Amino acid sequence: MNAKVEQANPDMVTVTIDGREVEAPKGATIIQVADEQGIDIPRFCYHRKLSAPANCRMCLVDVEMNGRPAPKPLPACATAVGDGMNVSTQSERALKAQKGVMEFLLINHPLDCPICDQGGECELQDISMGYGRSVSRFVERKRVVKDEDLGPLVATEMTRCIHCTRCVRFLDEIAGTSELGGMYRGEHMEIGTWVGLGVHSELSGNIIDLCPVGALTNKPFRFRARAWEMLSHPSVSPHDPIGANVKLHHVRGTIKRVVPADNEAVNETWIADRDRFSYEGIYSDDRLAAPLIKINGQWKETDWETALEHTVSGLRHVLREHGPEGLGALVSPNATTEEMYLLARLVRELGSENIDHRLRQADCRDDARAPAWPYLGRSIASMAEVDAALVVGSHLRWEVPLLNHRLRQATLRGGAIMFLNPRYHQWNYAPAAERVVHPGAMPRELAAIAGAVAALQSVELPKWVGAYAAEPDDGHREVARRLVEADDAAILTGALVEGHPAGAELRALAALVARLAGATLGVLASGGNSAGGWIAGAVPAAGRGLPATQMLGKGLPAYITLGVEPEHDCWDGAAAECALAGAELAVALSPWCSERMKAWADVILPVATFGETAGSYVNAHGDWQTFAGVGRPVGEARPAWRLLRVLGNLLELDGYDYQAPDEIHAELRERADDALPDTLAWEGDVGDRVELDGLVRAGGIAIYGADALVRRGEALQHTVQARPARAVMAPETGAAQGVADGDSVRLQVGEGEPRRMIVVHDDAVPADTVWVDAGLAGSEGLGPLLAAVTLRAD
């Protein structure tokens, strides 16, 4: 009868905050419970995604436990709630403590709010309105702290720093680079880099958002606009298949900056630096302001009516002389789904099946059994919870930074992340295994892992795998063991698989390993909207149309390109430029106009770019994310969907009467299948093996060379990741070729044009491999991403 009655839920406690009784999970902090209930507690150092050091003391509150008051106010960010706890955030003692902290914080803070870029959105300004004094009691001189150069992206005014350490904790806990730290003690404490080398994380811009004062600000945005002048609109980043949610801030149609938008399922509250700073490319010097047509070898600026008539006349001539099969279309994987859909419709209604957005895919032998679109195999957020993952052919940290962040979270929970690549990369966590082999050995290496998994599962391998004659070693068996023993395992294929001449074999083997190990298989395609490209039909019909590499290798009479710079964006940039230059008609729909484009194009039509056009992207999880056009298109540029609609009407095709992209979107959604694809369908024999021996060029896509917009982000191009292309090779490879570290060589890949590069010796690259990243200055028109290479010393 006297037995104590147990709580209905032993994992919950009852706590009272400002007279409101609420239930909260055990272990939750006071500030977390208060935020959940909409009760405001001032803070500076606390951030929900970071650890709570309780060093600013702004969140001090009055706490009673079982009727007994705490001897002093306690920090709400570091105090766990307990059953029966009574918390007051507005008591006289709490307010006195909070106001005292505020007064101390303002002792050394400079009075430069009118010229501070944080003005109008400063947490210190806001909180000082409620907790600060109108007159300072301190008359001593304020301290001054010397600024440190953190690089081209983040500006510093360290005298404003209040030592919240959010930036330090972000770079340590989220970015994994630990590039900032606190030095000295007390009033003399300073935040800076340990050895003065700056901050180079691919996520570094997030410390700008985290800084509660104006100590760390956006360097490219510096003094460009005030917070209250700008309007904010949601959008989606176009650079990788995550589709990070962002907000575009603009003044009268001119985009001034990009900041993250919260979406826990996609990007949490972070964005990569290329998502934040690439908007500068919208207003680059080579932005095309009016249509151009080439007449007798001379370029002429003209009006839209003349340019469209010239384009339509040229297309009709090619169709009449060569038939529909003479027309091909190349689409950037960063184009909107609506643009891809309209161009695919237009090409097919003209009678051609030659359209593709997979510009960097080398091997299409498995198209007949390809899934409906490249799927991650699971939700983006769940990548942070995998027990084991094998990443094949990817520098994930550069290709999809926010997905790499999720895998880093998995390692912090004890997950084993493993890699199979043709070079070692710098990771911001310790891989459980990193297999590095010659690019030509990658299929055999994956077959060996499949054999090890099959042995552990006591099953036989399919006969077609025997062609690789791959005997597992202890390393293969360790990778297999981790995958098989994991409750939740994933296989991911990256950009190097897409660009590998044996890509179909690698996808088939990856699917086999995933099936045998009970893992999910995810495909990380290039570009921000490759999934949308498949769904919109911007791929050739199996057996009828030509994929991009074959279109360019064959040489068609006419091409239409949308947002493509072939020297950087195509698998074989040299062959692409040659094919386009040799065509009777090459129509480029592009926001920019370079001298290389003028060399191959016959018509260049200016179109709107990121931030200026409405549409949607489909990310690797299959989420359709729509956005509006925010910026005013530069010059005479028009949204590509509108231009394609007009072309359809001028070519006398039916059904091109759309008035807004919403109508195109609705039509496409009606036709699209929302079912998630089966990526394990890649498994199976693809025929003869592709052999790749001897000295070969391999390379990834440079993080700041991935697409045309990023390549024009001026600040990004001054980072260390954007230095000119170099020929990186193992010392023994250099010795065999007779070139030393620092030598200048002429490098030729396949039939591409020779390029002069500096040699860098690095043990990270296996023997007989020359690593040259694509998308960098000096790599234009180099030739295939992965092929035989010749070197000649200057």
C-alpha cells in the first residue's frame, strides 16, 4: 500500500520553468527544454548543434531542486533538468546575473556598430537592448586585438570577439579540422589559428553565421549592403546531389549573399563554402548580356528575334539535310528539372533521341538495366547512423561535403567508413580502411571484396565475377567483415566510378557486394540535379539514342547545349570541343560567354542562372525541392524554360504554351513515378572487361571547379583548393618518367591537347598514375578524365 508509484515514463522528468510545468527527457538541459517551450533564455556560446562549454555565462538562471535553491545561478546550457526542478529565468537573482555578464562583455567591445557588417542582425546588439546598461561604469581604455588573415572567405575584426568559442567548436566538432583555438588567458585571451595558416575547411563559411558579433564576417559581402536593406527568399544549392537549402539575400534584384536555411533532413543548418560564395559567378565579367550569332566567322550582337530566327533556320536545315539523328543535346546536370524536361521534349519531338546530362560518364554499357534515377539508397540523415560504409571512387569531402559530414558523424558514433580509391585523400576523420590501387585495378579490387563477403556468407559468387581472378587478402577480408557484421551498412559509388571506362563493371560489382552484405547501394552522380535529369528524360532511350560521350565521339551535324562548358564539364573535354567546333550548327544556351565557347559555337543565347530562374531540383534521396527566381537576370538574359518554350513554338511543335514553370512542374510530376528505384539492379555481367594498364591520368572534380558558376566565384578561386592543375605522381613514377618534383612537363591525355604542368611528387598516388583534377585552370581540354597519358619534360 505504501509502495512508491512509478512514473508513467521512466525516461521523462517533470520540471517547472517560469511557473510552467512540463515533461522533458532525462539528460536534456534547461536551455533545450526552454527553447522547446518557447521560453527565451539569452545566450552567446550555446548553439544546439555544438557542445555546451558554458563559458559566456549569459544563460544563468535561478534553480531550485526539491525546494532547495542552488547556491548561485546556474548556466542553463550545461545544467540537466531533474524531476521536481523549478527554474526561474526572470527572477531578480537571474536577471542580476545576466545583466552583470552583459556589462562585463561590453567592457572591451568596440562602439563601431554603424560600420559593422553584423549591424542589424547582431546577437550582442539584440541582447544588450534587454540586459545592458545605458551608461558604462568603466572608463579604462578598451583592448585592441590584431586581426588575423583567415583566407579569402572570412573577414576578421577580432577586437569585437567575446570569446564564445562557437567558431573553435564548429571547426573541431563539425568540420573536423581544428584550425582555430583560444590562446592566452583572461582578458588577454585571443581566438586565432595556431600557426597563422588561415582556415581552409570546405565548411569554413559557417563560422560567419555562428559568430554572435561582428568578429567573423563574410569577406566578399563586406560593406556591400546592410541587413535591413535586403529581402530574403528560400532557394536550393545546385552544386551537388544533396541540394542544400539556402536563403538568397538581395537588394532590388541583385543577389548580395547566400546563407543557410535549416532543413534537418537535408543539410541541418550548415552549407558548404561553394554553396555560400558561388553566387559571385552570377555577376562575373564574362556574363553574356545579349544574344550573339556568328556570321561569316564574325560574332555579331543581335536582338532576340533575329537570334531565334537564325537558330530555328539552322535547326531546320540540319534536320532536312541529315535527318533527326543528326541532332544532339547536351545538358548541364545543374540545370533545373523543368529546363531538362522541356529540352528533352523538344529534341524528341524533332525526332531525335540524342540527349544526355551525364556529361562525365564514360561507360554506359549498363544503361538497359539502370535504375530510374541515381538514388542514395536511404535518407540523407540516416548516413550519420551507419555502422559501416564502403565508398568507391570518390573524394567525398570535395564532391559532396555535407554527405561527408554525415559520415563523419557516423565515425563519432563508432561507425567504420572505408574507401576504395586510386589515391589517398585528406579526410577530416580517420577511415577504418583505405584501399588505394592503380585505377585499372579497381574492378579487380572490388571483385576481391565481393569474394571475401561471399566467403563470410558461405555463398558462391556469380560466374561472371570469376573473370577478374581476384583473390582476397587480409585487407579485403577486413572490409568484408565490417560490412557483414554491421547492422546498418552502405555502399556508395562516386564521381570516379562515373568517369571510369569500366564504370559499368564497378557499378555491377558494387551492387553485388551490397546484396551479399545486406547493405544499401547509393549512387552519387555529378551535378546537383542528375536525379532530376533522369526523371525529366534528359537521357537517351536505351538502344535508340546516343549518350553524351558517343554523341561527341561520333561528331553530329548539330548540337544544342544548355549550361555546358565542354572543356571542363565533359568526360573528354578535348573531344567535346572538337566535335562541337566541327558541327554545322552548335547552339549554346549559356549565362556566360568565354573565348573557348566562341571558338566552337555558332549561336550563343543568354539564359538566367542560379538565383535568377524558378524551378526545382531532385536530390539523391528523391526530394523534389522547388524555388523561385529571386535575382533580376543580367542584361537580356531569359530563363531557359521560357527560351525553350519559344523555340518549341517557332519550330511549330504542339503544347508549348506554358506561362510559368509551375505548369511545367505540374505536368512533369504527373508523369513521374514517385517509387524509389532499386539500385541493386546494376548487378550483373556487362560483357567484356575494360583493361586499363600502364601510365594513366586519373583525377577527381575539383571542389571549386565542379560547374560554371563555382568556377566564376572569385573568392573561391583564391582558396588553396583552387590552385592551378598540377601533375601529381608517386616519386617512383617520376623517376621512371625522368621528371623530378617541381619540373615542368607537357602532359597529353588520349588525343587531347598537350598541357604544360608542374610536377608534384606525392606518395598518396599509386605507381603509374598521374593525378590531375578536372575543373581547374590549366586542365581545360586536357582529354579524358581517366585514360592513358604521355609525359614530356620541357
